[in-house]
Amino acid sequence: MDGPFLQEGPVSGGGFMRGDPFQGVSADEMEHMISSARLGKKDSKIARLKLIDRLTDIETSAEFEARERVSRTTVARRMKGIVEALQNGR
């Protein structure tokens, strides 16, 4: 999988961004983009945690309740589609 949110080698905490396509976008602008992209509830939460709060994949997965079972791998996998939806909604 290729994309801007891949881990470059082993990184403590996992999943730091590389080549941020939203560099310079304010938190308010990003919130508007997320709302406009009509992402599902889970993808919207992932987008906010990763792109506004700048959490790692591990920290993002920990923010979900245990019953939702969102792993670090799931966060990383979903980010590609989230980024595409946000870029297409710009």
C-alpha cells in the first residue's frame, strides 16, 4: 500500500505521516473538509484523531472503545481512503 500515511521503518508509537498532503490546513478547515467529505462515523473519528489531533495509529486505535475493535492496522488501512475522500472533496 502506498500513500502519505505509511510508517517509514519501525517507529515508536507507529504510523507517523510522511508527505502530509494537508500541510498548512488549519484545524477549522480540516474539520470542514472532514464534514464535507461525508465519511462514515468511524472514518470521521479516525480522520479527526489523525489529521487534527495528530495522533499516531496506535494512539488513534486506543481512543476507540474496546467494543469497536479498531486496531492500528485498521487505522492505517482506512487512512488511504480517508485521504482520497478529503482530497476529492476539496
